Amino acid sequence: MICLHNATVYTGITVLPKSTVIINDGKIEDVITNERFKKRKLPADAVIHYLNGANISAGFIDTHIHGLHGYDTSDGTEESILEMSRALVEYGVTGFCPTIYPQPDENFLQSIKSVTGAIGKEPGAKILGMHLEGPFVSPEKSGVLKKKYMKPVDIHLMQQYLEAAQGHIAIMTVAPELKNMHELAILAGKHGIVVSAGHSNATYENMLEGMQSGILHSTHFFNAMRRLHHRDPGVVGSIMIHPDVSCEVIADGYHVHKAIVDLLLRVKPIHKIVLVTDSLRPTGLKSGTLIANNEEVICEGGLFKRKSDGTIAGSALTMIKGVKNLFDMGIPLKDALRIASSNPATVISRQVETGSLIPGKDADVVVFDNDFNVLMTFVKGEIKKFSV
């Protein structure tokens, strides 16, 4: 038994000051007040960590991440995926979806196989399925993804992805306007895949058709998608208008302006917003040449830019930093933590045993101080980071 004593506990349901989280056999056994804890008889081998008023939350879940600490899903090796797992607990992440972007067919399939092979071997954060960011997306909204690897919908190719992934595709980003997308979205839904609109130039009517076929999530909302217009709400407008559609947000202060985050919170139910990092290979590196998407990049204020032309190449965000940023934007901490933990768990609902500190759930837990330093990370009750 492990007892995390004297902390403010954000359960995902409520906030309990001066309380204790009890972990047993890899599960949350109970969350009780300090007063009740003092009266509880503990087994002789119970371990008590005195936290002196720190914060406890369900571990963070990053459903859109390409790489960090010099490793990337495009490496196509189990080792890289496992090193990502090992590194992520430093930032309070207990579950993630390694995200694969468009690349040559053989490389794309190998990346899928590397994630599949790594599942069950994780030294740190759990792999909760992979996220395929394409290749069935629009070259008109490519962002920094390579247009030459984007494809029209190909059901036969999708079947190859399904076979290689062995049931481990959690999310797939698509452009709803592509021909034959209706058929692909229904196929993905039958396999339990969350279909997400992104890198899309869809009109409002395209989006309505997509929603009807099960495209009810959106990838890095506001970025690489058709803008809101008063004659055509586009992708952005349709997602804001329809409350059933959930959305990723990269809360690094660059990809989305603070005022836009505030607007989103006014029009979108809180439980439909999901914090992601979209982080790249160099994230967390302190020195050396920084390479992302096979191009040299520089890091300016937490943002990667192509060295050649200054184009935004991606994020250097971590989940704990994203939570802090949301809090600094004026979002209550309980909501910021929900956006980082229980909300993504709900989106990929195949993993209902995590995402909140409710008795019986997996003990995926992060402890952090009031300066947002991660002190401890537990995955299924096993301590993966300890710096108290």
C-alpha cells in the first residue's frame, strides 16, 4: 500500500484539499481527508509519502505526440517508442498515443509496427493506442506535413494499416472532404477508432457529412484547417457550433492565442476540450543540432521553427507546461487538469480504467508542486519518477 498524504487532490470529479490518496495493487483504493486517514489502521508495510500540501491529479494523457528527447515515431523502431515512454513520466504523463505523420508507405507501415511491438513493454507511460495523423488529409492544409505523402482515400491501404496495428489505432486524423471518406470513417468506427478532422479544407457541408459518418473529434483545433467565414463556417466554425465534436488544443501560447482559448471555453463544453503537445523529436533537448521532420529547426520561446525559412515546424510543449499555461490564461486548475487527464481518457474511451482518481481505477497519478514541478509519477501504482 502507498499513501500520498496531505495534498490537494484533483480527482477529475471534485477537489479535495488536505486529503490523502491510497494506492493498493496498482489501483486507487480510496481518496480520504487527512482527518479520516489519521484514524485508519494501515498495514505494517504501508509506505507513506508526506507531500506538504502539493497537488495530486490523475496522470496526464497526451493523445498527439510525435517525439521528444531525441526520439520520434518516424524512427520506426520499438526502442524509440519505449524511450518516449520512459521520458514522458518526467512531465507527469502516464498514457500517450504515439502519433505517426505521412511518409513513404514502407516507413509509415514500419512506424505502425514499431508502436504495435512496443505495447506491453513500456518502461514509463502506457501506450493507449497510436494516432495516425494522415495520410488521408488535404494537401491544401498541409502545415509542415509533406504534401507528397498525403493520399486520396484508399480502403485497401487502410486495411493494411489495420492489420499492422493489430487493433491498436486509437485516433486517425482525416480530411472529411476527401472522396470516399464516408466509407473510410465508417470502417474506422467499426474498429473503435476515433476519427478526427484535421489538415482539412472542408466546407461546413462537408463537415456535417463527416459528423454523420462519425467524425466527431478534431486535430490541433484552429491549426491547419479551413477558417471561419460568415458565408461558410468551415471546419473551425462547424466544430465550434456543434457541441458533440471534441477538439485538441496545443496550449503553448503560439499555436492558439490566449483570447481564442477563452473564446473556445465560452462556446465549447469543458469536457470536449483536450490538451495535446504535438511535440517533436527535439523537445526536452538542451543542446546539439535540432532535427524535426528531417529538417533542421531552431527553438524560439517553446516553438520549433524551420531554420531555412522560419516557418512554424511544431511544438516543444510538455503536458505539465501546457497545464501551467492554461492556468496562467485564467482557467481554474481543476479544469486545466481535467483537460489534460480525464477528457482525453474519455475521448479514447477504450481506456476507461484511467483518467480520474476514483476507487477501482488504475493508479495513474501525478504529484506536482505549486510551481508546476513534477515531483512524482505513478503508472498503475508503480513509481516512475520521484523527486520529493
